[in-house]
Amino acid sequence: MPAGPREQHRIGRIGWLRAGVLGANDGIVSTASLVLGVATAGATHGNVLVAGVAGLVAGAMSMAAGEYVSVHSQADTEQAALELERAELKEDNKGEHLELAAIYVARGLDPALAKQVADQLMAHDALGAHARDELGISADLRARPIQAAVASACSFAGGAALPLVVAATARGGGLVPLVAGTSLVFLGLLGALAARVGGAGVAAGAVRVTFWGALAMAVTAAVGALFGSPVS
């Protein structure tokens, strides 16, 4: 009998979607805010661009370092849990069978069927069965520090490049409104895209991201205007 069409669930996208959206969103918001803050403080166009480039590089490296440390800690925790589980399987294999069967009973299986399922899964891959059903660790969701660091740095740099390119092409008094306006458009599109890919409401996602981005840029621009000096 031919298999039916596979259901297209989006839950598997949550990890990379969150990392990509977070990095790009941070890149746009932080770099646009930095550019606006420096510009409203009365800096020259060249200084604004230097600040923007510095913000892009520093932000990308910070995202990479932070993500690497965080995910590596998660990977260490997962590895320690797996080592403990491996030792328990050697020391008390029968008890681990009962523990796994109890998990399936708690999920609604009949005790006899739960025992049969536990026995078959442990015969196939005992550690994998316990990692997945007891510890919640699966191959698809395992922590990958280097991959996470590179993805975060690239997504941040990609987001940061958008307002920076706009700032490079803007001149004079048009820089502030142009960077602010285009950055809000970028944020709205990013929020809508993330919501669309994740299966959530597109309008709500776009409004949420745009609102917080606008708030961050407004506060930073106000601080720059307050503490800066007019161009002589």
C-alpha cells in the first residue's frame, strides 16, 4: 500500500528559524540604532560609517562568541547526561527497561504494549531510546556549537549590512529619516517572513518586530541628540 503524503509540520524549523531571525533582527536594530545615534550626535558622514562598520564587526563577533559558549554548555550537559545514561544501562539494564516502559505507560500505552515497545527499542538502540524518550535528546536537535556560532554571526552581519548600505548612500540631512524608514521596512519584512515560515500570523509578526525596532532606534537617536553637539 503506497504511503500517503507526509504532513508538513513546521516545528522542526524552530531552532534555525529562531537563530536566524534573532541574529538578523539584532543586526538591523543595533546597527541602525548606532548609525542614528551617532548621526544625531552631529558626527560626520565618514564617522557614521566607521561606527556602523565597527558595530557590524563587533556585533557579529559578540553573537558568535555568545552563541558558541551557550550552545557548547548545552552540548556538555547533553554529553554528561548521555554518559550517565550509558553507565546506568551497563549497571542496571533491567531497571532501565522498566523505566522506559513506565515512560510509555505515562504517555498512554497499555503496560503490556509499553513493555514490548521498550524491549524492542532497547534491542535496536538502547542508548538512543533513552536519550530520546527519557532525556529529550535527539540527533536532529543536538547542540552544535560551531554551526550555531557561524549561523549567528552570518545572520547578524547580513542584517547589519542593510542599514549600513543605506547609510553609505545617504547624504546630509536625509541620512536619519532614510536609515530609520528603510530599517523599519526591513524589520517588518523580516518579521513577516519569520511568521510565514513558522506558520504564525504574518501581520502580528511584522508589527511586533517593527514596534520594538522603532522603539530602540528612537531611544538611541534621542540619546545621540541629547548628548551630541551640532555640526560646526
